[in-house]
Amino acid sequence: MLSVSVSMFVQSQEEAEKEVAEFLMKALKYCDLDTPGPRQPIYQFRAATIHHRLASLYHKTYRTLPADDARRKNMLLLSRLHYEKSSCLMLQLEHPLEFLRVQLERVALSEFQAQNASTYGGKLKPLQMALDLLLQCQPMLKVILEQAQAARVSLFSGESEQAHDECTEINPEIQIAREQNVDETCVSNVCEGSADETVKATEYSVHDTVTDKGMVHNSKSHTVDPTEVESILKEHVGNSGCDNREGCSKETQRNSGSDVPQNELENKEELAEEEEESSLVRLVEQRLQFVLRSLTKLCLSKTGSAKKDKESGNLAQMYKNLYSMTLRDSDKDTMSALVSHLVEVLATVNSVLSLQQQVTR
């Protein structure tokens, strides 16, 4: 009874995986990658995502199948094929996070293959493939480094502009000069024309103020001294300007306050992206160290008096030196320092391996 239920579960799981793969392949056909246009990058990204999902599906199936299953080899080939297509598209679109995620899954697949191999050659080839996959991360790490440098430059320029504005607002002389310019402009605009027209236009608005200041007011003629009117107008304009400025500042604060939740959401998204980027970069460093250490141990286990064993000893020494280069003095380095270190290490590893291949030929 138990064996029947297990077989039914396996059969249903296989059918579900097959159905999911069919739907993903149908979706892949709708992604037009050949026609140039504004929607081409969108299709490319969707195709890269679909290839990634297909590769992950086949990867999972490969890991769960028994070692003697005939479909295991086919699942491995399909997983590698879709991983490669996804990584090529992500590299073309310059999406660092997605590219690193795909490459790390490819490295995990190679590590799993080496772990389950029983021979020296069966372990050496997948580990060397994993090292090549990590070396392919160098261009995207450079992109991350350039983006971080550009972000620092923009942040520095923004802080400089903000500091300049704050200094301008704090400086009382500049503020008083601005207020005087505004007051004089308003007074000159109001006092244009003849003195009689100014008096007639303002006699009722300044009546109370004139009375408070002890000025003589004639109820029959309703005339006021133009010089006194001008001084009163200056006082009124100054007060109204201050009120308007306060109102404008309050209105600005209300308008800016409505954008606070959106800004907080954007800051949270940026922070989450930075944390994910940091974790992926550190994972690349860890896998690089693990692969080089595993290659060193594997080659040391093969050393002996034979010619091939001597070659293994040379490889072990080379991988050991490369592994020592990946070690850093401190784990408290900044993200930019870590990425710069990885870029330099990967460039050195690539040059050393290229030189070693030329020597062996």
C-alpha cells in the first residue's frame, strides 16, 4: 500500500513538472527576441527569467532523481542549457543581481555533480567548470562597482547643494536683503501713478492704521499725507509678505509631507536591494574560496611519483596560491572594497589559468 502511494506521488510530481515545463515553453515562444524596438529589452528580460525558471526546475529534478535513473543525464543537460541562455541574456541586459543569482545556481549544480562523482576526473572537471562560472562574474562585478561609484558621486553633489541652500537660508544678511528687495518691489508697484490716486485707492484700507498712529484725519476731505501713506504701505506690505511666506512654507511642508510614505517605500526598496546585492557578492567570494580549496585538496590527494601525479601536484600548488589571494585581512570592509577585491582576484585567477593552459599545450 505504501509503495503504491509513493509511486502515485512520484507520477503526479512528474506530470506536474512536465505541465509546468510545457507552459513555460509556450510563454517563451511569445517573447520576440529578434525584432528590434522599444519592447525588445522587455522580451529579453522575460525570456531570461523563463529560462532561469526552467533551469531551476530541471536542476531540482536532477538532484531528486536516483543515481541510476536514465532521465538524470537529460535533466542535467537541459538545466545547463537553460542556465546558459538565461545568463547570456542577463549579461547582455546588464542586470547584475539576476546574473549573479543564475551563476551561483550553476556553480551549485557543478558542485553537486562533483560531490556525487567517485573518480578523480569526475570530480576535477565539474570543479573546474564551477571556477570558470565564477570567473564569468567579473564583468557584472565591474558594473556593480561603477554603479556604486556613480551613486557616491551623486550623493556627494546632492549633499553639497543641500549644504549650500542651508547656509543661504541661515545667513541673516542674505535673508534680510531678499526681504528688502521684495518689499521695495511691492511698494514701487503699489505707489505707481499720482499721489492723489494712491491716496484715493488706499484711504479706507489705511484709515485705522492712521488713526492708531495719531495722524490727523479730516472726515470731510478724506485726504492723507502721501509720505505717511507710503510708510504705512511699507509696513503693511512687509507684514503681508511675512504672512505669505509663512503660509507658503506651511503649504510646502504639507505638500512634502504627502510624499513621505512614498519616499520611505523607495528607501526600503533600495535598502533591500543593497542587502541582496551584498549577500550575493559575499556568496560569490565564499564559493570562489570553496572551489579553490576543493581543487587544492583534490589535486593533493592525487600526488605521487608518476608524471600525471606530478602535474596534479603543480595544479595543487597553483590552486593553493590562488586560494591564498582570495583571503582578506578583515571582514569589516565596505561593499565597494569587497567588489574591488573580487574583481582584482578574478582577473588574476583568469590570467594565471590562461598562462597555465598555454604551458600545458
